[in-house]
Amino acid sequence: MSRRFGAFLVLVLTMAGGLFATTGAAHAVTVDQVCVGTWAVTYDPPITNTPRVVTGNLTGFFPTCTNLGAPSGSYAQTFTDTVSCATLLSAGAASRTYTWSNPLAAPTTFAYNWTVSDIGGQAVITNTGLITSGTFAPASAEQVAVLVTPDVLQCAGTGISSLTGPTTLTIFRP
């Protein structure tokens, strides 16, 4: 495991621990699924230092999940946003569907709001919301993804057409 990914995993687990600490005994939750993987975003046109409207394609792959009924999964999603190298994604709301490697596990739809924070020179995207259909419905969920700040020289020139980073999905059963 790389040092950066290890630090990311500690951050995610710390955040999840904070969620458990704030829910209290009256609202106990159970972790139903934790998936660890990578995600990528491609931008068309490439992002530069100048904010502009782009079409983005998100893809994610979770090769390792804890629930044996859905041991791995993936998703794909398209969006349009005004972004730049300084603002990789604006906050907002959307939904995505996770497809699981086990054909008996129904695709899972996640309706969420997301925020973007700059933490140590990295964009941390936090999606929080509800699982509205599929194998894990009804449930709440959180997906945290990280993108490293883009290369300054590329941003000043032809731009950056893709970025990638680690991501973790946690599904909580009430």
C-alpha cells in the first residue's frame, strides 16, 4: 500500500469514526459495505487556469469491498460544470448507480450532495446521501474521493484532460 493511499485510508476511517461518535446510542448504525478503490475524471475541453464550462466523465472502480454479496463494483457518470485547475468541481447534488460484480446484487442508486475541500493541496470530494434503490436500499452512504492538485505548468499551457485518485464508499444501515 502506498504511503499516500495509507494516509487517505486513515483519513477516511477517522471521518467514519466521527460519524459513529456523533450518532449516539439512540441512532446506532451498522456499516453494511465498505469499498476501496480508485476514480478518474476526464475533462473535455481540458481544464486550465481559466474557469470554463466542461463536460466531465467520472469512472470509479472498487476492486475490494467488504460485503461478500457485492465484493467489487464500479460506476460511470457524466456531468457539466464550470471548472478550472483551482476549482476542480463545484459543490452540488446528483445521483449515480453502482454496479456490483455479483450479478445477484441489484445495481445500487446513490442520491447525494457533494462538497469540495482543499486539504493539504488536495481536493477532497465528499458525497453524502441516501441509497434509494438496489441491493443496499434503504441506507445512507458516504463516498470520499481525493484528487491531487493539478500541475501548475500544464494548467498554464494546454491544460489537463484527466485526473485520478483514491476513493472509498461506505454504506450505513440504520
